Amino acid sequence: MNTVTPRLFIAATEQNAGKTTIALGLYQSLSEQYRRIGFIKPVGQRFIDVEGHRIDEDSLLIRDTYDTQVPIEAMSPIAVEPDFTRRYINGANHEALVRRIRNAFDRACWEKDFTLVEGTGHAGVGSVFDLSNARIAGILRSKVLLVTPGGIGRPIDEAALNKALFDRAGIEVIGVVMNKVIPNKLEEIAEVACKGFKRIGLELLGMIPRVEMLAVPTMEQVRETLRGEVLYGAQHLDRHVGRVVIGAMSAANAREQFTPETLLVIPGDRENILMMALQSADRLGGVVLSDGLHPPKEITRLMEKGKLPVILASGDCYQIASRVHSMTVKTLPSDYPKIARIQEEIGSRLDVKRILEKLGNT
């Protein structure tokens, strides 16, 4: 296995802490010093079919954003399917999985000046099939950058737990980057967190503020989460959804709730509010029709001519709204404004020079 190419494993203290966000921004920052950068996410849990392979969504995002010149199957060698763990426990094939990861890593490093490795969840995720993040970092002989959410007490507690598992595996955690910090508390938290992390032997290498636009989904992501059917406005599914309004009021009161990022959830037979929505299409992000109810023909004719994305979904209004509120928002390759903002924030707030010093690559 390649032991020459410089590498960094990006881990986290919990799921959805922002590993991919950090990887996406750090890749751009590193490209100012390294011309050819590889990427691999050894174990992925959210995957899609690409070119006949099951590929983790984050690997696809990095490839499409930066044209990594790495075979996509090498960037995502293991996809944890629903029955993956059961099959492994019933007939462990650990050595075969390790070989697959090492071979994929060699391909990701081929003719590269640096390689980023993205983990999955916290340090212990994957232990059930003997491939925890700590174990994989050891297999790849990589030092680790740990991502935590914003705050003081909980992030430091969780960082201590994760560091203990990496320490046990003989892996050095070079430091911590805190993500999704409340913007007006950056300086206040930085001063205390820096001291707190130092007490457990970790250096704070960056603080990234919470950016609202990164936390909101597009209409396409809403459709995917709801497994809904696009009735109209398919070309406008890139609109963002910042809030959800249930159409359980009069048309006049509903209109006062409309904003360009509002998702209106309403049964298809509420003609008066649907008509108001069509008249206010430029003030709405989109509409989800609940209960599988199609609107009347006179409404559908207007929808066909309009620009408002309309999705038909099963479930009542409150079930749909709850699913939208609880959905995990991922950055997509087509989210150009989000990607640009991530690159800007990471480039200005992550101490890349210090990271490279800690890796011995100065």
C-alpha cells in the first residue's frame, strides 16, 4: 500500500457534524499548494448508483466539484447496504474488505501530491464489522483531523471520547475544527474552547460559523426525502426551502406567510389557497400536495403554465412537514452558491498552514 503520498483523515465526533463540508473546503485550500489531490471515503452509508457502482454521495460531490481524476469506484470502495452488517457477522470477510480499501487507496493516491480521506460518523462507527474510523485510519497510516459541532462542554467531552479510541489504535489526532458555531458567539467560544481542548491534548485549528444557507434543502432534496412525484415546475427544483407553512388557514392569512424560501404543504383540494399560491409564485419556494390528492383541472392548467415547483406526496400535512423539518441536508454537486460559500468560509477560517505543519508537510 502507498505510504509516501501525504494524507489526512477527516473524522468527526458525531454524525452530520460537517466532515464533508470541511473536506470540500479543505480540498480547495490545499489545491493552492498541491496540484494533484486525491480523495477517498472508504466506507459510505448514503450511496447512489453511478456507472454501475454503488457510490457514496460525498465522493460524488468531491469528484464532480474538483474533477479529481480518480476512478469513482476507488473513491468509494465499500457501500454499507441494509444487509451488509448481518452478512458480515454471519460470515466475516475482514481481510477482503481491508484489501479492497488498500487497493482503492492506492488508486486514489496514484500520481497525487496529497490525499484526503473522509470517515463516516464518529471514531467508533464501523466497529460492528471491524472497520471503525480509528481502525481505517490505522490501515491507511493517516493522522486525523477531528470535526466537532459548535459549543463548549459537549464538543470537548465528545472529542475526548473519540480521541481515546484513536489513541488506543495508535493514531495521532492533530487537532480539532469546530463547525456550525453560532456566528455572534465565535470569539466568546473560541477563547474558552481553545483552553478546553488543550486540556485534553488537542489543538483548535479552526472555527466555522453556522451558515443558514448551508442548512436549507432544495426542492429536489425535499422531493427525494418525501419520495414524491413532480407534477409541475421540474426545471425549478433548485429553489431553496427555508421554512415550511401548512395551509391550514384562510387564503389571505396564508399569503402573509409566503416568502421566496417558503414551502407550502397543503391538500390538493384546497382550491382557494392553491390559487393564492399560484398568484404569489414569485414569493414561494414550492408546494407539496399532501394526501396524494391531485388539484382540480382548472388549477392544474394554471400550474402547467407557471414556474412554481409542485410535488405530490403521500401522508398528511403534518407528517410531511415533520419529515421535511427532520431531513438531513447534504450539499449537492449542483449547489454552486453553497459550494462557493463553503470554500470561502473554510479558506478563511481553517488554519491550513498549521495543519500541514502538524502533518510534517511544510
